[in-house]
Amino acid sequence: MPRRRIGFWYRFAAVLCKPPLVVLIKRDWRGGENIPAEGGFITAVNHNSHVDPFAYAHYQYNTGRVPRFLAKSGLFKKGFVGAVMRGTGQIPVYRESTDALSAFRAAIDAVERGECVAFYPEGTLTRDPDGWPMTGKTGAARVALQTRCPVIPVAQWGANELLPPYAKKPNLLPRKTHHVLAGPPVDLARFYGEEMTPELLKEATEVIMAAVTRQLEEIRGEKAPATPYDPRRERIEQRRRTQEEQPPAVPPVEQTPTAAPAPAPTVAPAPTPAPVPMNTQTQTPAPTQTGRPTVREGENGT
């Protein structure tokens, strides 16, 4: 795309952003010859810092083919930010759409108009412990297969040393170097004309991410892991490990109801004995009646 079509808002953003980027980071930019001079195309870029969209946009701007980034549609409705997003030609993604292809309709239209659409296929900052690209989402592959446009794999490294993923404070010194390497177009011809099933899109995405990873291997001078980091698989493994670490639940012991103790037998109180009559004169017990008459003195002839 000729530089004259960059537009006022993009030039205004460049005036604001380029000076601090030039001061903060050195540049090692390669592969510009692989950026198409005309026609619509996609760049698939790895993402390892909140700073790298600005650093990568600087690289792409200098090629004369400015990138149109995909962003949430809500950002295009917010005051000054929305005006800048619309003015610089950024592309809204309608995630609330139930049709996956309609969600990327604006990106398809931009490619068909001859724009460069920049995708971060990982969808977020990489969570790989060593900063390698993760597994990608299928949006870039979907747009590429729909439009059959070139897909340029781009790797970058260095902005993550200035501002590591999820860090709040930058490491300003020593001055960091931003490395960018754009590779030749990814060959997706074998997928053309096929039904865009989830399996086919997943396979095409793996081909794109493998190409991006190869570019990063060349920048870093080392081999990436054989299996890319997969956030979904890691979440499943984390849940499994958590369940294994938890002690097994002990089933409650069923208690057999015990019979209530039999009430103690009621013992009737012993009857109170009747008082024995006493002789009022001698305080001795009165004689007991035996049934025989009592003999008194003088009555028996003695």
C-alpha cells in the first residue's frame, strides 16, 4: 500500500509514539522484503509484552504497509480512544456474534480492500514460561482461507525484556533491543476449497503458529519446545492435580440407634410400723394379749 494512504490519524499516532520508542529500544528489524508491496495480506505475530503492539506497529509502519489491528468492538465507541481507533483504521471484532465468520467480517473486508490485517493468533500474552508462542486461535486461519490472501509469519523479541508479561514496571536499563523477523508466506494451499470444519481450521492454525515459532527460533538461536503450551490443556491438568492432592472424602459413619435403658422398677416404700402402746406409769410396754385371762392377786385363792 503506498505511504500516501496511511492517513492523518495514523501519522498523528506515529508522531506521538515513535519518539519514545526510539529512545527506549534499539532495533534489529529483518524480513521486510517478505512484506507484500501491494494487495491485502495477513501478518501473524507472537505476543509477549503489552509494549510489543506499539513496537511491532513501528516496524510495520516503516515498511509502508501499516497494520490494521483487530480489537474489541466496544473500544470503538469510547470517546477519544474510539475516534483514534476508527481514524487509524483498526478493525472491530464482534465477539457477541453467533456466527464465527461474521465476527471477522470487518477483517475479511479489510483484506479484500487491500489492507494489511495484523493478527495475534494466541489471543493474549503468551503464558509459556519461556516466552515461546502458545497454541493459536483459529481467527487468522479462518480469514486466510476465506480470502486466500498471503499469511506472513512475524516473530518479535525484546519488548518483553523492556516490559515482561504482566509486569507493572518497565526495565529501562540497560537499553533493550527489539528484534523482528518476518518470514515468507505460509503455504496454506492444501486447505483451499475444503469445508472449514473445526478440525481443518485447527490444523491450518497449527501450520501458521509453527511458522511463527520458526522465526522466533532464528531470533533466539535456540529450539522451541516440541509441543506448544496449551492454556486449555494446562487448566485441565491443574484441575486434575488439585483433585489428586485433596484428601479423599471420608464417608459419614452410619450410627445404629441404641435402645433406651429400661426404667428401673419402682419399689414401694416399706410400711411404717404402728407405734407400740406404753404403760403410762412405768413407761414399759403394755403386756401383750395372749388370749389367756390375766390372774390378779387374790383372785386365785392365794
